[in-house]
Amino acid sequence: MALIVQKYGGTSMGSVERIEHVAHKVASWRQQGHQVIVVVSAMSGETDRLLKLAKSIDPRGSKREFDQIAATGEQVTIGLLALALGKLGVQARSYTGWQVPIRTDDAHMKARIQDIDAQRLRNDCEAGIVPVVAGFQGICADNSVATLGRGGSDTTGVAIAAALKADECQIYTDVDGVYTTDPRVEPKARRLDRITFEEMLELASLGSKVLQIRSVEFAGKYKVPLRVLSTFVEGPGTLITLEDNKMEEPLISGIAFNRDEAQVTMTGVPDRPGIAAAILGPVGDANIEVDMIVQNVGGDGATDFTFTVHRNDYERALEVMRKVADELGAVGVSGATDIVKVSLVGVGMRSHAGIASQMFKSLASAGINIRMISTSEIKISVVIDEMYLELAVRTLHKAFGLEEAAA
């Protein structure tokens, strides 16, 4: 008998019929003798609807009150699922975040979990009751409801699994696991049986939408085995766990890409100590996150400084850079939004040379020019023209044999 925490997302909870389907899945695990704790999201689109109502009254209103409103979405789904389980003869009890309690800091709308008192959940499991917990929410020091930000239900599930030292945390979604790349771009993409926390964290940060980054960080920190499964299709899913010898064999585990990139370039910048800080300091002060950076020093003592930002921040970044360029005496500022970032991820990079050159040769053979390059221990990222995204992904997927059966 295992202790399993299952998390079901908004799509899985999207209607009464789907909630009843989830109840049958949970009941099946109980019938196998396992203890099960369930964490659920609000119905798909419900949190957006609730926040839209709040902002229609006051777009700049109290974040505390926004949290109070947004948290009601999960209160509905925990009650409905508990009812559906009871109808199947499975004892269940619903809990909001504050009833557990899940204690957070006071950063409303993006709170972080500080502590979970799991005794009630443990008592229920031992009594044969299935606790159904509202994801995405907790309670802060002044007893106000606080939400964890987008995708916070994943984090709730992992945090509860960590607090209870569960055997596994299962994340049920609308895909049946983690793939070598997006199957919509490369139909030959293959579902991975296993992947490391480190690889999953890179993939999530690079644009893979399967799991929320914070939940993967949490799982890696507390060594909680994660499994991504489909609510609607039976299968083993993908296990996300610690690295072991078997997992060192594949050079590349996956290819991620991000369409939300934009590039900003300042040309003719005086080449002197502190110039990077002088450029990027104002960008940081404007709360704009910088991703990739390239600095080219010319023979004339001037430098070109290029960096990427999220497309939503592009216009603001250009505005900031034009002011900085005037202060520094730079030649000018330009930018582009028709770019994408494509990345190879794999723990095998640690022990194998030549992966970068193979990547660059493959892209060159397809006539794809590289604008920027960034590397880390288990990742190589390139910025290319957006029009070549699908060709690049398919070319690299084939070049590194990712469509082949797992060893």
C-alpha cells in the first residue's frame, strides 16, 4: 500500500461529467489499497472569470480581496469531487487551504508556502477517508487567504506530498507525459518514461508547459517523485526523479522552444568597465527580466550589446534602452520580435563532447542562421528567426535520434 498525492488540473475538473470521471479514477486507486490525497484546481477558465469580475470593479484594487475572490474557484471543485466520491461509496472530506492549514507568506497573488500542518490529512488517510484539498491557496499570518500564483495547484500537490513523505505525487493533466518535444510541431515526438528533476526544470523554464517551474523546484528540493499522467488516456506517464546511471545514457532528453522572445540591441557603446551594469541596471529597475546576453567588442573600441526579453516587455525595454543610449553616447538602439529560442536539454551533455557542434552543423545544413547562443551544463540554447522554428525542431529531433525507441 502506497501513499499517493494526486493533483487534477482545470481541464480535468472542467465539468460535472469530468469531475465524476476523476472520482472513478480516485476510487480505483483506493480499491487497490492505496491511501490517496487529492489536490484540485478550479474548473478551467474559472479563475480568469473571477479575477475579471474583480478587476471590472477596480483594476487596481486590494490584492487581498482579489485572493479572497479567486480562491472560491477551488472551493467549488473540492466540494463537487467529495460529493462524487461519496456517491461511489468512497469516504471523502474537502478542505480549503486554510482548513488544512497551508501557511504562506503575505505576498498576495504570488504567495509562497512556508509550512503545512498535515496532521488532519494524515488522520483522514489512516481512517480510510480521501482528503480533497483546494490547490493554489493557503493562509498567511493575518489569517487572510493567499493564492500561490498561476499554476499554484501543482505546487500545492508537491508540497503536500513532501510534508507527508508520500511515495509519489501524480500530476494529472491533458497530456499523457513529457515528450521529447511538442508533438504538434514534431509528430514523431516520443513520450519519455523518465526524466530528471534538473532536465524537467530546464524544459519548464524554456517554454514547456507541462509542469509549473515552482512545483519542479519544490519536488527536486524535497526529493518527491513526480509522475505526469493523462486524466483521459490510460498509461504509465513520465516519472520525474533523481538522476541515476540509467539516465546518463541519452545525450538529449528533449527539445524546448519559446515563441515569446524579443531581441534588443544597443550599437556603438563605449567599451569600458561597468558598461554592462550601466545598460542592464535600468532594465532591472524597470522590472524587466533579461534572458540571453551577447556582447561584441569591435576594433574601434566600441561594443554592440544584445539581449533578449519577453515579448510583452519589448516596447518598455526599447524605451529604457533609448534613454540609456543617450546617456552613454551610444550610436543607436534596435530590436526584433520575429525571433524564437530553441534549446537542447540533456544530462548526457555532462559526459559527451561535440553536442554543440552537432547542433550547429544540423541547423546550418537546414539553412538556419543562428543569432545568439547560450549554454549551461545540461542545456544549449540558440536564437533563430521565428519562421524557421518548426524546421529547426524537426531537424534537431532527427539529428539526435529522439524519435527512436528508448534504450
